[in-house]
Amino acid sequence: MTIKATINPNDTLDSKVPAPRTAVLDDAHLGDIKGALGTIRLDDTAPRTGLSAKLKTLLAIVGPGLIVMVGDNDAGAFSTYGNAGQNYGTSLLWTLLLLVPVLYVNQEMVLRLGAVTGVGHARLILERFGKFWGAFSVIDLFLLNALTLVTEFIGITLAAGYLGLPKVASVVLAAAIIIASAFTGSFQRFERIAVALCAGSLLLIPIYFMVHPKTSRMAHDFVVPNMPGGTGQLATVMLLIISIVGTTVAPWQLFFQQSYVIDKRITPRFMKYEKVDLWIGIVIVVVGAAAMMGFTAAAFAGTDGFGHFSDAGAVAKGLAAHGGKLVGVLFAIALLDASIIGAFAVSLSTAYAIGDVFGMKHSLHRGVGGAKGFYAVYAGVVAAAAAIVLVASDHTLGLLTQGVQVLAGVLLPSASVFLLLLCNDKQVLGPWSNGPKTNAFTSAVVGVLVSLSIILTASVLFPDISSKAILDIMAGCGVVGVLAAGFAFTRRRTATKEDPIDRTGRWGHPRPEAGGEWRMPPLETLTRPVMSTGRKIGMGALRGYLLIAMVLVVIKLVRTALGH
């Protein structure tokens, strides 16, 4: 399928204005859009007026949003959602509904950054905030990605074990497939493999109907929040909720989608199509997550296994006992598929970020010879994760799977703060920068995530903490959040009076809704923003607190492993 459309990153809407240079750092990121389901040529200026033309354009654009979302329903997600369903039934389904707007807003901001700037997330953080703050962000990403990649291979071993396949051969073969798929030197071939794996995730739907959980109960638990377990289980439930947040909205997604949008050569002209792509991915990931919670709850309800989750392999056995051998096999295949697509995305996220930081050529459009460092990082992290899984004990790996999701949830506020600051940087996004509603929502999300981590911290320090104390903490965080929002609003009003921003005049282009094609100028021409003392103190305090929270998460996981 070939669609002809012009995508010139230097286009302006006023022919009298010379086309400016943009900040695209790798020339492989300029050219035809070669997607898994279609191609959009660089030299075609045809408008998209008919339904057929719009559909073909969407098919060519589909990829970044779909892969980042389906990749999020990876091995760690199978473990987390299986844990929720087996131990607490469908009582935590409401968390998925609340996470839908969080998923969209976070990923919409990074796809906007990618399309408008042409620069990866890690590079933007380093250039706009300096090495000190950039190092924190990139080190967090690298360590968390390394651990996440290990969990993907844990999922591969669990699926292979259930299917009766040898562990060593399965891990080595999976690693070879993951590496070889990226080493083709063709972005389009890689995306076709990735999209095919995304289609494999739909296996969760027939499993749902074969197990047939109670739809009415699931519908109720989707919209009615409920905290299962008594006071003694509150800390464990909070740990699981943070795991759900971490596995559904993970920091690696931000880095991956921004770089992948750039690598696919998507520009602001196709922003609305990429947003549709993102919504397709969100629907698939939420439906898949809900299905896992639902059929796991139904399979273990009334059995000795209810409330005693161990791993995804045991979930497959429970499903087979409830619905037949075919159900267990389909679940194992879905787990294997999810682990491989997750490994694709996490490995690429790491390689893109390292390429950004060290200025290496980093594009799937290049062959191995044209981007040796990029491919070396990609292959290296995959091989290292595979080796760790082969030598580590099963008990250690089981503990790691849950721990990674919790750590992702704990580190998310830090990643969200950098994202929010970048999307309010007028030199970076110009007329595409955040509006007040997006800022208010994202700030509220950061506040909720910090509140969750504070509750987790309190539950670790005080294992017998009461429900009233939890509510008091939430109320206190809410008061602080309202005061912080009022302070931010006052500062914004003052700044606007002193330096009003005319989004239709200052940048010399129409509003984005009218089809503006404004793109960020070269990075070296931008003036680095000055960090106020208050902002430095606030970010430093957040970073310090999150480090403490990470330590306490490790303590909680160790206590859980020891049975305390």
C-alpha cells in the first residue's frame, strides 16, 4: 500500500518566510514514512479529503501508539494483573479506568514533543536542564529498563516451561529473534514484526470468553472503587495498586514513543492520526488488562489457589484446570508474545536514549554498519538480560518481577515532572506547548502518584497503619496539592501579565488546530531556561523523597519474600 503525501519538516505556511532549519539530529529521520501497513512519500502534497484517503493515511501512521501501549501489557503486566485477579478478584478493576486519561495525556505529550522537535526525550532533558538533572533521568531509565528487560525473559521462561519447552534453548532463541528483528536495517520490516506481535495480544479476548467471568460483576468493579482486604492487608494492597500504576504507565514509554515517532518520521502534519493510533493502543491495553483480571479471578474463585498468587505460570495452570488445556496453552502463548513485544520496546527505548545522550547515530532505518553503537546497545542489553535469567534463582526472579513494577510507579512522578516542564518550554514547543487544562491535569496526576508513594512509605514504616490514617494522609496531600496549585496559578497569572503570549502572533503561524507546521529550531540556537531557586528546591526535594521511597520499596519486598 503506497500513499503519496508531502512531509517536509521545514515547511512553513507562509511562502514568503524562508524555511528554517529544524533540530532533527539524525538525517535518517527525514524522508518517506514507511509504516508496517503503508507508506507516505515525502514528495506528495495531496490533501486527505475522502474517507478512503484518511483511512490509508491512518494505516500508514499506525505503529508508535499501538506498540508502546501493547508493549506495556508485557510479562510484568501479566504478573501484576494476574496477581490482582487471583488474590483480590475484580475489586481493583477501577484502577484501570482511572489510568485511561493518565495514559493518554502522558503519551500525547511525548508524541507531540517527538513530532515537533525531532529530538529524543533524553537529549531534550540533557540540553534543557543540564547534565545534573539529565543524568538522574537517564540513569533511572537505564536501571529500570535493565530490570524490566529481565522480567520479559522471566515471562519467556514461564511460558516456555508451561508449554514443555527447554528453558535454555527458549531463552537463547527468544533473544536471537529479538535481536535479529531489529538488525534488518529496515524500519518497515521491524514495525511489521512488531505489529504482528501486537495482533497476537488479542488472544486474551477468546480466553476471556472461554473462561466467561461474570460481566455484571466486572462492570460494577470498573466504576465503583473498592479497597479489598482488611487493615492488615492495606500495605500489600497499596503495593499492588502502585504496581498496577507502574506497569500501566511506565517511564520507559515516554522515552520510547518520542524516539519512535521521530524514527518513523512523523511530523506535526500527521498529529491527529498519531493521536488516533494512541487511542487504538490504549483501548487494546485496557481491554487486555481487564480481561486478565477477569478471567484470572473467575479461574481461581472458590479454589485453594485464591489469594495465593505465585507467578504467571501458575495462572496458566489454574486457567487450564478451570477451562481446559487449550485455555492454558493460549494464555502461555499470549504471555510469550507479550514478553517478546515488551522486550522489543524496552530495548529500543534504552538504545534510543543512549544514542541521544552520547550523540550516536540511532535509527532503525540505518543498517548495523551505519549505527554500530545503537545496535550494540540494543543487542547488549538483550543478551545481558537473557544471561541473568539463566543464572539467577527462580525465587529471586519472582521477587524482581513485582519489584520492577512498583519501582516504575515510584519513579513515574519524576519522569512526569520533566515531561511537564518540557511541554511548557515555549522555545521547544512554541504554539504546540501545553494549555492550562493539560497542565492542571498532569500536575494533579503527579500529586496523586506522590501521595501513593507516601502511603506506601507509611505502610512500610507502620505495617499496622489504620484506614483512618491512610485517609488522613490522602487529605493532607490533597491540602498541600491545592495550596501548590493556587501558588502556581498565581505565578502564572503574574508571568502572563508581564509577558503575554500570543499563540497566533508570537510564533508567526496559525494555531496547531488550523494545521500549523511549526517545528523547534536547532537546539544550539535555543537559550537554556533558568531554573528558579524554588523550582530547584522542589525538584531536589522530590528526587530525595523518591530515593527514600525506592529504598523502602526494597525493604517491603524483602519483608514480603521473608513472609513478614
